[in-house]
Amino acid sequence: MDVWDWDKAFAAIPPILEGLLVTLQITVLGSLVAYVLGLILAIVRRSRIPVVDQILWALIELIRSTPLLIQIFVLFYVIQPAMGLQLSPFATGVIALGLHYACYTSEVYRAGIDAIPPGQWEAATALSLPRSRVWTGVILPQAIPRVVPALGNYTISMFKEVPLLLAIGVAEIVARAEEQGTSDYRYVEVYTMAGLAFLLLSFPAAILVRRLERRVAQK
Amino acid sequence: MFDNISVIFPRILEGVPNTVIATVGGIALTIVLAFASALGLLASSPVARGISRVYVEGFRGTSEVVQLFWIYYALPILVGIDLIPLAAGILVLGLNHGAYGAEIVRGAIQSVPRAQYEGAIALNLTPAQRMWRVILPQAVVEMLPSFNNLFIQLLKSTALLYFVDVSEIFKQGDSLRASFNDDQGLIYLIELVFYLLLAIMITMTMRWLERMASRRVGRTPPSRESALAKVSGGAV
């Protein structure tokens, strides 16, 4: 048995590309959840509502210091049945990744908002802008461009964590590669191709983010 | 809800040693690889720089699950040695986090002021003395908070070893799921508490190291507000 079989490697490409498509869909949708929810969390936490603030802090710390794999299982096997619903593994994955990463992006937004000089808040108050206009018209347009590279980094991290969802049956890259390998116990080709699929996307994305970082730093 | 805790708790507790071994082993390998490849990244030899760059980008650019499956299922076919699951796990945890650690070490070394290099050269120290006695003691203080985040990230990744049947905390809990279907909430709660406690232990150890390291170079460490770790999510 040869160590490397080119036919096997090429045959694995179509299913891996299908898995890649699923992985990308989850990454994009999960990122959207993380971007929006993270921003909401950051704004709510900045208002420092008693009790709500402490609960959110504890929740964010808990999610950030425990494995994502457990959170996926809790959402799939505990929370959903308790709420009387059963979403598809795909939807569960989007929500689990979105929630997990929202805890990270909320810190990113917080840092971005904290970096806005107090004079901006004072000027907005002096113009007696309503609270919502202060956020949408003054603070966020300045804060968000600075945090784009950090958000991009978390999307890349998320992309690489999608394979965890194979545990609940999402047909992403690694699950598809595994299924190609088990037919004849040849794993070298399929897992190498799966690795290349990740590298092919995340390496250029990482370079793009580094460029953005530099551009934001220059401003 | 707590009726079966006398069965559930000890079973999950049995997974703690393997999680700790994987974490400690992974951390040890991470430190070695991070320092070796950071020195490689900063070396003048293009070969050393090239090898380190390929390692760092290769492991940061691919998914940890793929790395685990590759090392556990594919590597034995290539080299003809079977790895026990725990060893494969430690290897992957170390290789993956070592690649992220390399950038931490490189950044910290580069953050040491230029004058420190010049002073060391003026004192006629050899390049090795310069690194060991002047640059690294100062760089280590800078890198410890980032390593704290990285090690907690590594602890969280030990749950991946479930995929290769290492009986660590998460796998132990999973083995209970079939027989204690109604107690799943409790099972995961106990697991989360164990991970949280281990994360706090890592943070406390790192804070202590940080104080020791800053005292050694005559600095007082800045106090930070949160007792729990700030985790960086493995930023690329």
C-alpha cells in the first residue's frame, strides 16, 4: 500500500469542497450573530444597569473560560429540549458559535468605545442629541472602523472551530473527510486535503487582516 | 436533579487527571516550541526563519481538529508508529499552541528597547549572554499575561481529546449521557465547574509567576481588575 494515493486525494476534493461550503455558511452566519450580539452586549454593559451588568459579566466570563465543545452540547442536548424545540445541527452550530464569539467581540467593541475621547460624549451631550443619536451618529461611526481587524481575527478563529460541530452531526469539512477515509481506512490523503482547505482560506484572510491592522494603526 | 450526583460526580472526577496531564504536557511542549520557533523567526539564517515561518503559519492556519485527526489517524500510516491517544493529544495541543506562542515570544523580545541590546553589546556580552541575561528576563515579563490567555485556551482545547477517546472530563461526562438522560444539565454543570476551577488555577499560577518575573527585573507588576482570565480567542 502506497503512503500517498493521488487518486484518493483527488476523489476527496468534491466532498471536502461541499464541506467547505457548509463551514463557510456557518462561519458567515455565526459571525453576523457574534458581531450584532457583541455590539448589543457592549452597549448594554456600558450602561451599567445594576444586577444585569453583574449577570452579563459572569455569563461572559463563564463562556470564555470553558470549552466551546461543552457549550455546543449544552445548547443541543439540554437547553433546546428544555425549551421544547429541536433545531437542526446547522442552526445549533450557528447559534453556539455566535454566542461564544459574541462574548469575545463584546470586549473588542468595549475597547473600541473606550478609545473614543470623552470630548466626543460631552460635545454630543452639549448638542442635546438623544441617546440613540449619540450612539448611531457620533460614537459607533468612530469606534467600529477601529475594531474591524479584531473582528476579522475572530471570524478566522471561528472558521477553524466549525469542525467541532461534527460531534453533533454537521457535515462540515472534517466530517466529510472522515467519511471519505473510513470507506478504505486511508486517512493520510483526506485529512491532508482537509488541512489544505483550511490553509487555503485562512492564510490569505489572516494576511488581509494584518494589512487592515496596519492601516488602522496608521490613522 | 441532584439524586444521581453520587454516581455522576465521581465518574467525571475520574477524568480530571487526564485533563490535567494533557494540559500540563501541552503547556510544557508549547513553551519549548514557542521559544524555539520565536528564536527561529528572529534568526539571521534564512533557513531557520523559513522553517519557523512554515511551522507557525501552518499550525495557525489550520483547524486544531484537523491537526488532531491528522496526527492520530494519518501520521501512524506515514511513519509506522501508533501513538496512544493521550500522547497524540499532548502533541497536537503543544504544536498548535506553540505556533501561537511563537508570535507572543517574538513580540515580547522585539518590545525590549533597542538600548538594552546596545548596552549589552557595549558590555562585550556574547550573543547568547545577551539573550539569556539581558533580553529574555525583560521579555518574559511582557509575555506572561499573553501566555496566561494561551494556556487557558489550551485547557479548553483538551476537550477535543474526546474525539480520540481520551477519558478526560468531557469524555467521562459523555459516557454518562446514555444512562442519565434526565441529568444532562447536572453533568455539564459539573464539567463547567471543573474547567472553571482549572482555569482559575492557571491564572493564579501565572499571576504569581508574573510577580516573580517583574521583581527579578526590578518592576512592580500592574494590578488588573478581573480575577478570571481574559482569553484572547487565539487571535491570528
